[in-house]
Amino acid sequence: MELIIFYIFSAIVLTAGLLVVSLRNTARALFLFFVVLFAMAGLFIFALADFIAITQIMVYVGGVLILMIFAFMLSNKELLADLQNASGKFLSLPNWQSILLSIGFLVVMVYSIMDWQSVDQPNWITTNIQNNQIIKSTDNTIEQLGIKFMTQFLLPFEVISIFLLAALIGAAHLSRREGNP
Amino acid sequence: MITLTHFLIVSACLFCIGLYAVLAKRNAILILIGIEFMINAAILNLVAFGRYDKLVYGGQIFALFAIVLAAAAVAVGLAIILNVYQHYKSINPDDITDLRD
């Protein structure tokens, strides 16, 4: 049952991802990107990372996607070109070099994953399974994450908040018009 | 039982879709979406491995950091795309050939 739902979510991710890269209309691709992100949040829940899934929905769907739709609407010449192109062909013509390169990369990665799986797992995974130190579905991960953020990972947490502030100020400065401040 | 391999295969496929988008697309926003696909594949790997690490929670915490970094990258990248659009009236990376005007 669990496995069936996992397969459904991964099928949604992969088909929507393939549609995003093959559709001609950029607006449709942006809204399918939304579907991919939601299904990825579902996959995160299967890896017992519920807080990551919530953050994914809030940050990506609430922030990143809105920004992308804004940028797409503001570059409206491309929008008109895309809408006119969409009347003719539904799917864009793929160019074979990129397909060849990505499929080659996929083959290499899948082969190495299978190879790695057949040898053995890393040592820390086997010792953690033996010591029963793996995360279970009944654990309260959010409480543990909060404790870890405030104790062991306090310095990276502060650094990344300063970084986020700097990046957002930089983005606001870059998108400001030059003539009239 | 969902094993580690399932997650790794799904994230490898998603990574390759993102790679194709980066290589083949002629629209800067779609290239940014391809980069997001690759970052999401990496986050799925981090989370899948982090399940076996109850002492440190390293995978999940690093996944949160990666999400924040991706959001910051998108904000700056879209600001740059808008500036380039105002200058060149196009967001096709093939058209943008000059570093300075």
C-alpha cells in the first residue's frame, strides 16, 4: 500500500517534470512546476521528513513560484511569442544533443546506484540500523529539529539567516529602476 | 517497504530532467526551473539518507539549508533576468552576448 502511493507520487513527479521541459507554452510549464513541487513534498513525507515537506510547500509554492510567475508576466514580449507559438505545435521540438547527454547521465547514475546497492550499504547506515538509531514514523522530528537548530547547528543557522537577508536586499536593489529611485 | 534505492532512482531521473532543461531551453526562466529540479533532486537524496541518522539529523537540517539557498538563488536570478530583459528585450540566453553595454 505504502509502496503503491510512493509509486503514484513518483510517477506524478516524473511525468509532470517531463511535461515541464517538453511543453512549448511557458505559462503551462510554470503551473506544472507547481505540481512537481507538491508531489516532491509528498515524497519527502515518505522519507519521514514532514517539516521539510511543509517548508517545501511554503517556500517554493509561496515564494519561488510567485516570483517566477511575476518575472514571466513582466517579460511580456516572450509571453506573447510563446502564446503565438503555442497555437501551432503543442510540444516543443527537442534537440538531440541535450537528450543524448541527459540520458547518458541517467544511465551512468542508475548503473552506479545499482552497483553501489549490490556491494553493501555505508558503514554508518548499518551500524545505525543495528543500534536502532533510525527515524521511525512515530518520532517527533520537528521538536528534534528545533533542538538541533538551537544547539548543534546554531552557527550555520545564523549564517544562513544573514545570507538570506543579504540576498533579498541584493535582489531588491537589482530590480530597482535606475532613473527614478 | 520503501528502500533507499527507490528514492535514489527517482531523484536521478528528476536530476536528468533538470539537466535537459538547462541544456536545451531557450528561455532563462525555464533554465532556472531546471536548476530548481536539480536542487530538489539533491534535497530528496539528503532527506532519504537522513532517515538513517537519528542522532544528528544532519540530512534534514542540511535539506532545510539547501531550500533556503535555492530560494535566495531564485530571488537574485529573477532580479537579474528582469534587468537583462529591460536591456535586451529578450530572455533568451543566446541573445545575451555582451558583458557591458
